[in-house]
Amino acid sequence: MSKTIPEVTLNDGLTLPVIGLGTYKLKGNEGVTSIQSAMDLGYRLIDTAYNYENEGTVGEAVRRSSVPREELRITSKLPGRYQSYTNAVTTIEESLYRGHLDYYDLYLIHWPNPKQGLYVEAWQALIDAKKKGIIRSIGVCNFLPEHIEHLEKETGVKPSVNQIELHPYFNQADQRIWHEEHEIKIESWSPLARANDILHNDSLQMIANQHNKSISQIILRWQYQLGAISIPKSASPTRQLENISIFDFSLDPSEMELISGLTRPDGRINNQDPAEYEEF
């Protein structure tokens, strides 16, 4: 695998780069071109989902790319409406067909949807898919510790990854401690808080000026030093390169503390509380 981006090892032995490419809204030939660009620059972790409706776009980029398939780490996710065991099995197969892939490296349950009470069934379907060899590693998104504890109690299998909302305005300090104690890697979705007002934050700009870096690079370096895997989305080759050019400097403890201190009680982007939110 390309060593442009450092890697971490999950609790089941699979390696993942510490930065990947988010692909939400990257579709069609333009999306394929953007994903190919990222691969050419050194990205090896590509994140999609059934509900993004672009698994085919990602699969086409994989086929067009000169990067060997075994060097890539392709992720997709099971939507909330298909969490019953039978539906989950069929949806995993459909994800593979959409991407024209023989396997996914990582497959995640997108949301727990706790009111439905089906996420254990979905988890068992992922366990069985891994046994069949069509998924290499299995995980979850947006699960709270109690959801993960329930999965492990019922099946004896814990996730390798939990992909959660994590950015300076919502630093997930307690979640990060819990996941480290339980050897489950955190992936950060919207690591740049969807690049809205955060890119105009004075404190972040001050740190960026000190390191001659952009605010995005400062945030992604903060994510890296927290031990999180981040998956920023960008269609621009220039921005894609910028997002992975964070390994030639480091943030000191005071800078890390300042960035973490930007967190807010209402910091979630869309107020999607996993204890209540239901994904279709």
C-alpha cells in the first residue's frame, strides 16, 4: 500500500489509512474523475454508503484506476430501512453488485435506529457476510457505547470501527476515551464540520498562521493527533492534496487543547442524536 498516508491496524488486523476520501454527493462521471484524482494523489481509503447512491461511481473509479484493488480500502454502509436480517443480507449483496466489487474492505451499519430494535439482526448479517469473505472488516456508525455493548453481549463480536460525528465544535471527548479503552477505532465524518463557519474561526486561523498551513489542515492534523481516522470530502484535486499534506508538522499540547476547547454542547451539525435519530 502507498505510504503517502500513515496507517493504523484495527482490532481484527485490517489496516486503514488515517485519512480517507468521503464521497457523499460525488456521482456520475464527474464523481469518478474526482475519486480517481484522489487515488492518484495517494488516497487508499474511499468511503461510500448505500444511501449515497454512488456505490457504482466508486466501483467505476476503482476499475478505471491504476491502483491495485488489494491496495484500496473501500467502505460502504447499510441503511436503516434494511436492518432486519434478511433485508441486510440482500442489501450487502446489492451493495456489491452496485459497485461491481467482489468484496468490501469495511462495511458499517449506518445508524443504530434504536427505536426499531433491529440493529443486532443487522450486525449478525454483517458477521455472516464477513465469514463468507465478502466483507473483510465490520463496524458501525453513530453507535453509542450502550449500543455497542449490546452488540457484543448478543453476538460476542465487537466492531472494528465506529464512524461518528467529530470536529472541533463537537469533540466527542467521552466517546473517544471509551473507544480507546475498548480498542475500537473512531472514524470522523464531517471532520471539517462541513467547512462552514469553522473555516473563519479566529483561533484556528491563529494556529494556521503559526504553522503556515490552512485551517482545514490544522483541523485534520488535530484529528490525526487525537487518534481518529478522518474522511474529508473534496472533489478538487488541489484541496484533496491539501487535506493529506498534514504529516510534516505537529500541534503542541496547548494548540490541541485550544482546538478541543472549541466544542459546544449544541455542536452537532444537524442535531442528529444517535439515541433518537432514525435513518430511513
